[in-house]
Amino acid sequence: MPRRTSHEDASCPVARPLDAIGDGWSLLIIRDAFDGLRRFGEFQKSLGLAKNILSARLHSLVAHGLLHTVPASDGSAYQEYQLTSKGRALFPVLAALRQWSEEYFFEPDETRARLVDRGTGQPVAKVEIHSSDGRVLDPEDTVITMYRPADA
Amino acid sequence: MPRRTSHEDASCPVARPLDAIGDGWSLLIIRDAFDGLRRFGEFQKSLGLAKNILSARLHSLVAHGLLHTVPASDGSAYQEYQLTSKGRALFPVLAALRQWSEEYFFEPDETRARLVDRGTGQPVAKVEIHSSDGRVLDPEDTVITMYRPADA
DNA sequence: CCGTATCCATTCCGATACTG
DNA sequence: CAGTATCGGAATGGATACGG
């Protein structure tokens, strides 16, 4: 029996993107892309992975529409990898993940990389889930329901 | 050379939790836990994975402090798996991931599972990143900086 | 400098059988 | 029902060598 290879057809939005970013390196590549990295060598130096798998991950991210390649920038005949709008839209996810990790995976006195407001240098506000009318929602205040858009 | 086995010592909060939730199944188990699932068999039925790997994942999540086991609830001699506060704190991450996925991985007319306010039935508000004084921040408005807490 | 192709070691997953 | 133990196949990742 083949291994569970894909979540493409899952109706759950948590499952479906796992093919694109469910692997360990992809999220780190996206993080670096947000940080301004664009060149193959920059990613490789930052992440320290083998070139073949970096190549594979990059292609996968392009195939899933999170990155796209642009021809040059310096005269070279190579590619640069930039976030698409789909990739950029991961910003809140990454920010929430950062906050969760800082709170639960770091000792209070441990040095860490923080996401801050560029203008003020202050850390960004804690991500919260709100109702459509602005109340803060806890997990218990929410439910998962099936939504069938009318195909009018 | 050993494969990169762990991100435990990374100073980047994006990297460090990958050992705990970077694998494909863990996030889905957490999702199901938010959904109220607690028993081994419930998870297995929902996810359709082999019992040995479910067992391994569950143990890993317990070891990383996202789940904890409680003795019974019905008289049986078995365990139930519940989210810890650390696991519950993943709520905004999961919610942000859901929203991103719904927007970019589903066709507009495609049926999907949505996170809604239990009281009103309305979908939760879109997750945004705010500055400490309440402005909405785009990726460009932010920077990553190293933070060294004073060890007073 | 930017990749691609090949090889090898490790890991992971699924099925199955087994215990309580 | 709730797990554990074992096995085999598949996919992955790392190193390296090579080509543009």
C-alpha cells in the first residue's frame, strides 16, 4: 500500500497545505525569504543544507506557488526566488508561530530572534483570535463547521 | 555525517518547534485534539494512520509537552490525551493557518471546514499582525532582531 | 557561482501479528 | 479497545561529483 502521499483532497484547511509547507525545511526557507534572502547561495549558507535538497525544496515551493523566480538583478544568468502574494500571506502564520515558540520553547533569559515593529523597535502585539464583532475568542468559543458555498 | 536531527538549539523561534510539530501528522493530531478527540481509537479513526505511528506521534507530543495523558473517564484502564496549556496556545497558529489555507488552497466554491464563533456561527475575524500600539503591520513594517534578556 | 545527477545511509510509514 | 513489536518498502536527506 502506498504511503499517504498527499493531502490535496482533504476538506480540512489544516491538512491541505501540509504538502507545501509540512516539511521542515520549507518553513525555514519561507522565513528566510521574509528576511530578504533571494539567492540560492544565500539560502544554502543560512540553512546549511545540501544543494540538491535545497534545489528540490525551492522547486516545490515554486510549484506550490509560494515562491516565484525572477531572472536576474545582478547581471548573472541565474534565478532569484521571491515570495508570491500567497507566500507573503503566510506572514500571520509565521508570526503566530514565532510567538508561541518564544513563549514555550525558550527559557526566559535565553537569547532569541524576535519580530519587532521596524519603526518603533517594539515587539509586535500578541496574536489573538477575534470574532467578527471584535471579541477575543478562546478555543472553546469556536467550532469547526462545514461550509458549502452556494455556486450561484 | 548525521542528518540534521534537531533544531533544539536554534535561536530562531521558527526553527525550534519543528521537532515537535514539524512532521505532518502532529499538527493534525493537535487539530483533532482541539476538536475534542481524546481517545487513541478516535484519533486513529479520524486520521487513518497505522497504530504504531499514532502511538509514536502521541508519545512525541506528550514528550514535547503539547499533550498530556489522563487516566480514564470511562472506567477503562486506558489513557486519554488532552491538550496542555502549551498545546492550547497553538490555537492562533492553527487559526491563522486555516485562514491562509482557505484563501489560497481552496477553490471559491469548494466545500471546506471553517472555524466559526460558536455563539454566532460567524467565521472568526481575519488574523492580523499589530504593533504594540495597534497599527496593522505588513511584513515590510517588521524586522527580526536579536533579543538578549537581561539576566538580572 | 548556480544548480543537477548520482549514490548511500537513515528514517519513516504502513501492514500485520501479538499482548492485555 | 489500546497499545507494542517487527518487518519491509519507500521516501528523504547528506555528500559528492559534475556541467553551465
